[in-house]
Amino acid sequence: MSEAPNSTEAEQIVIGAVMADPAVLDEVEKELGQDPAVFYRPAHETIWRAILILVEAGTPPDPVFLSDHLDKAGDLQRVGGRSYLHTLYGAAPTARSGQYYATIVREHAKRRQIAELGTRLIQAARESGEDHDELLATARQALDLTTVEERWPAATPLGQQGPLPTFPVNALPTWVAEQVSAVAEFTQTPADMAAAMALASLSTAAGGRVHVQIRDGWVEQTNLYLVVAMPPASRKSDVFAAMTRPIYDIEAALQENARSSIIEATVEKEAAEARAEAVMTKARKADDSVSAASLVAEASGLRMDADAITVPPVPRLTADDDLTTETLTKLLAIHGRLGVLSPEGDLFDVIAGRYSSRPNLGVFLKGHKGERLRAERITRDTDFAEKPALTIGITLQPTVLTDLAQTPGARGRGLMARFLFSLPASTVGYRKVVVPPVPEQTSRSYESRLTTLIHTLRNLPEATTIKCSGPADQAVIKLQQDVEPKLRPEGTLGHIDDWAGKYVGAVTRIAALLHLADRVTGHWGEPIEASTIERAISIGEYYTAHALAAFDRMEADENTEKAELVLDWIRRTKVTSFKAHELVTARRRAFPTVSSTGPALRLLEEHGFVRALLSERSGTRGRQPATTYRAHPAVTAEEESEMARTPPKSPR
């Protein structure tokens, strides 16, 4: 049996709009009506009733207050938990979009009433005792409520997620959050990008130097793999520079300070090697075996003395993103921990095997977990790292994600499962021109504290482990209990169980970074608190929603992408009907011929976005009649076009 008429996305946006701005409740209720049963999903009806109670009491229905209310009522887990409330909170493109989507929710409720009435009519036709005249009158009245256009069923999304949540900046330490918000405002970019690069900077500082212990026997490193996918002209380089500049400044200072000692050790070693070689030269020219043996023994001793002189490596905190996997392995063997940070996606060309006949994923798999890394070399010494810690912080274009997903072994061997993906909404076309610069005090505080953290952790004699407090351990246990059922094949994370299986570990790593950043000036060796775990969970929920969208995007085929181009054209032109040749004219790069439009249009027809109608035969003999396509009214609705032109709000 087919599902009753409903739109989960519309219901989510309505709820999210009121959660974000309770002031729109009145206008939403005008369209929605007073009965919470208008929602099809029982969880949405429960949440809506809770929102009404909170608003009436003067309490903001944000995820914090709403989750507390539902928890006390025993309904929190039944409606999807705190993570789902955060998903709803970020569902509405703008608060004012709630009124439009309320009309959609209401119309679906009307259609469900009609469907129920149809069932009653069928039942009544088979039975006696019903007042058939009254039933027929009710049916006619209900059918009169809908027009021909409104009888279009809701289209099935093309594998797309609804609006994705924005990064919970308030979960970051104050000095980090202020820098993230200021950089996002100055560059007119989503805060998500600056926040991800801030986490990458903290990971570069702590990775391999600090570990986190959750209960006995479970220890995680603190390095992260972070990817932000943004389209061209999104000012990725500007954001990247503002958030990572302190790391490169510190690295340059470390290299300058080490320069003289490196030169001295190099000269001393070369002189010792020269002395050994000079004696060995004499040994080669010795006339008798006794003298030769004596000289060889002396040369051996001098050679051992030379080998004992260690030339310190040039200090490194980072590595270029276009290096070979062989070079990266050698650098990790020397330094133990590194950050590969870049505003471009060249690293993924390396992962895909640009410099070799096949992808070499080993260093990236082991560098995340901290597993022993060993690369045997025939012509020189073996590169060996006991517990490597690699940080990756990359901003790239969305198309690169699809290319990465097609790399042999990237998904199957678990590389994709190690990344935290971020797919912020683009602000291109909606950016303010005149904006305030990042306050000097804000940038100075960020640079100073990050510098202090890096130097503090770099000066540790050995890696240290931070434990979780008892309540923090309990918070992690509860998180595991919440996540585990979702990994089942039918669960919400079942199709990305490889990624979700590492989710709790990622949350604890984030919690450790927050803990360190909270205590830059001292006491960072104390146990991690439960409140820090909760903050990390809110960030983890953000990354979960974006991971679902990222994996959907990576699995989308070419036809889906072209179908989305057609939808975009329909929305922009508000065309109600069209022929394939018009699409060729408008989107010639994607559709060079009429026949090339076929797969995308068939996909849109299957998903209910267009309907195909045969036109009258043209005057040319032998030519097949052209097909006219009618667009779904919802796609060309003026309100939807307005929403498409409205940029998402910044994090509240």
C-alpha cells in the first residue's frame, strides 16, 4: 500500500522556522490551522505540541529548551533525540519560509482526508447501513477544495538532503568562536568553513601529542581529517589564511630558531665524516696488511663517531598538499605528526594515485589511527613511524568529492569513513560589499592562544593522555547506545555504517580539542567534563547531517546532476511547459543535442517533477511529434523562487 500524502521536508521546515524565530508562529498557524494533527509524522506532531507549550510559557523553542521539555515528558528519544532537533533547527532556509511550507503541510493533510474518505466510500459501497447521500456530499465538498494543479503529487527528491544545519559555533571555546564569526562576517562566507579550519588548526597543535582515554582500554588520538566542499569563488583561500596563519608563522619561527644548530651539527658531522674518509684513504694506500688493518679500525671508529652526531631535522608542523605518499611517509617517520592543510584539493589527486600506477592509501589510513607505519626501501633506510598522527584540513570544490569516491579502495578500505565532511550553503551572489574587518583584539587573541597551545604541547617530553571524568564517560556510553541501533541496515545511518562506526571516536577527539582550547593557559591535564562531551556531540551531529549529504552527493550519477540542472533552469525561468530543444538552447554545454536530454528528463518524469505530453504532429512528413513537458507547479511557484534567492541565515 502506498504511503498517505505527506511531505517530510515541508513539515521539517515549518517546525525549524518556528524554532529559529517564534515570532513567525502566528503567520504559520494562519496557514497551518490550530490542530497539531495536521502533521503526518507522529514525531512532528509531538514536537509541535511541545513548541506551542514553550512559546505560550514565554520560553524559546530552541533545541536546548525543547530537548529538556521532551526529555522530561519521556518523548525525546521517540521523536529522534537531540540530534534530530538540531536537524530541524537548521531545516528552514529562512524563518519566513515557514508560512509557505505550512500551506504545503495543510494541503497534504487535506489530501489525506480525501484519501480516507475514498477508503470509506469503497467500504460503504460494499456494505449497507451507511448514509450514502451524506457520504457522497462530503466527498464532493472535499474534492472541490483542490484544483487540477493542486492534484500533482509531491515530487520525490533526487537523492538530495533538505537544508543542512549550520556549524554550531557556540560549541567552540570563546576565543575560537569569536575568530570564526569575525572571519565569516569579514569574508561573507559560511561560518562552517572557518570553524572547520579552526578545528584543523587545533588538531595540528595537539595531534600525536595528546591522546584521550574513554574508559579503560579505549584511547583515541586527537588528530582529525576535515574537508569543506564549496563552489568556486567562495573565498576559500581568504578564510583558510585567516584561520591557519598562526601555524605557518610558528613553523617559520621554529625553523629560524633551529637554523644555527642545524648548520653547526651539519658541519660537525661533515667534518667527522671527512676525517673518517681521510683515514680510510690512507688505509687503501697502506703497503702492509698490519698498517691497513690498523687504519681501517681507526676509520671505523671515526665513522661511528660521525654517525653518532645527529643533525636535527628542520622543524615541521605542516606539509604541502601536493607531496607524494612516499615523501609524506618519510616526513611522518621524521616528525611523527604533521598537518596537511590547504585551500585546494591537490591532496586528493595524491590519494587517487597521481604519482603512482595505483592509489597508495596506507599512510592516510594509518596516519589517522596512529598505527605503526613502515615503508621498506631497497636502496635506502626504511622509513618507520611508531604512532604517526596526520591532520588533514582541506577546502575543495564539491566535484572533487565525487572523484575521490571513485578512487579504488577509498570507500572499501575505510578512507572515506575517516573524514568529517562539511557542505555549507554558498553565499555567492548574496554577499555584502562593505563589511567590518576582523577586530584586531579578536585576531590577536586567536593567534596568541593558538601559539601558546602549540608551544606548550610541542615542549612535552612525550605524548600525554587525558582521561574523561565519570560523567563524561557516561555521556559517551549514552552516545554509543543512541548510535548503535542506527547502524542497522534499516537504520538512518545503515548505508554509511563505515563512517558512523567511527562517529563516537570522532566526537571524543573533538571533545579533547575543545578541552585543550578551553584550558590553553593551564589545567588542561584535568579530566574532560561531561559538558565538553555534550558540546562535541552537537558538533558531531552537525557532521553527521553533512556526511549523509556528502555520501549522497558522491554516489549521485551524471543523470542526477543533469536533472538538477534542468530543475534549476525551470526554477529560474519559471517556465510551465517546454520542449527538449528549448533546454538545448538554454543549457547547450550540458545538453548539446535533443537526444542528450532524454536521460535527465526521464529521471525527472519518474520523480514527478515533469509530465510528458505529446504535441501535435508538425508539418514535416516523417518527423515524430515533439514532446512537451509540463513542470510541477511547486517547482515554478513564486514563493519557492524567492526562497531560492535568499541566502541562509548565519548561525544563531
